[in-house]
Amino acid sequence: MSSVDQPAEPTHAEPTPAERVRSVLAAATSLAVTTQGHRLDLVGLHAVDRSGRLVLHEPPDSQLAAEVRAAHGELPAVVEFTDIAPTAVRDRVRARVTLAGCLTPGVGAGALNFGLARACLEERGRPYTVEPHEYDLAEADPLASYEADLLGHLDAAHADAVELLSRLLPARKLLGVTRVRPLRMDRYGIVLRLERLRGSCDARLLFHAPATHAGEAVERLHLLLDRASGCPHRMTPRR
């Protein structure tokens, strides 16, 4: 986010840092793992179960498992995830998650379990520390695995609906705005990226009640659009 950007206005109706960490992990398809020996990028070679346990699968040409054995079965490591917006907004990095802990042998050849000692979420220019007990108690957002498809479809096929949603925002927030794109969606609502010639800001629109699955989120979105259709036209964003 550039120095002229402003974070979204704070609201209690949004995921906690621990929930955001769990959601980033649930949706991620890649990660980077760093040990004292080397750094390795893994694409499609990890899994996160419902309890949040992270398992890495070593690629054939890696020496990561050998490092774990050399460390007597417990290798300090840092695992990093980057949350990228699925739509073509400015500053597409929405969050970074850094996990510190240890790798231990897992079940099966090349499988390594990651034991969490501490998690750090960097979002909207602010760092948040998540302790293991907070991580264990949190759950991923129910939309985490569907958000990219939902936002991608909304942005590509329903640009008029995104513009319509912006009518629900106060007029002062739309001053100088040249383009509106969907940035994020979770069970509480949708976040719009309001882009200006210089800088941008984010604005959250709340659902009337949290969604428990993707179908409910679509229904909640339609209700927001119904409300917006009765609001005056405020801007003509440029795509």
C-alpha cells in the first residue's frame, strides 16, 4: 500500500487477526519456507487440515527432510504466505503471514509437520501477533476457499454491480474516486477498493447478517444491491 493510501475504517464486524491467518492459510496455494540451510518456494505442496495443522510435502530435489533429520527431528523454520487480491487492483498484496516454529517428520515419504510457535499477520500496514492458542481457537472464514472465484466473477462479469454497491458509501468517501473494484469478501461483508489518481482507500460494506457459506454470501450481496439501487448515482468510475 502506498504512503498516500488510507486503511479501511475499523469495524468490529470483521475477522480477527487469528481468523485472518487461518483464512490466508486455507486459501493459499503456495508458500516459502526458510531454514538455516536454505529457502524453498513450494507451490501446491502443502496442506492445512480443519484444525489448522500445516503439513509440507518436500519436492524430489529438495534436502529439507535431510535437514530435519540432521537437526535430530526438529528443525527451526519460518513459513511465509502472501495473500494476493484476485482482482486487478493497485497494490494487490492484501496481507502477509509469517509463521515461526519447527519442522518435524510427518507421515509418509517427504511429509513434514510444522509446529507453530508464533504467527504474525501484516495487513493494512499494521502488524498483528497471533499466539498458538489464538490460532488453535480460531477458524478459517467459511468463504476463504470460494472468495477468489466470487470476486473474480463479480469483477469480470458484473462491473455495473460493483459501481452500484459504491452508492451505499458516504459521498465524501467517493470524492476523486476514478475506479471501484472488489477487494475482499468474508462472512461479514465485502470490501471495495476505491482508487483515485493518487492513492486509494478501502471501504467495507456489511451484510445484514454473517454468511455461513458461499450461497448465503451471494444472497447477502443481492440484498446490498437491492439497497443500493434506491440510492442516488454518485460517480462514474473508470475501469
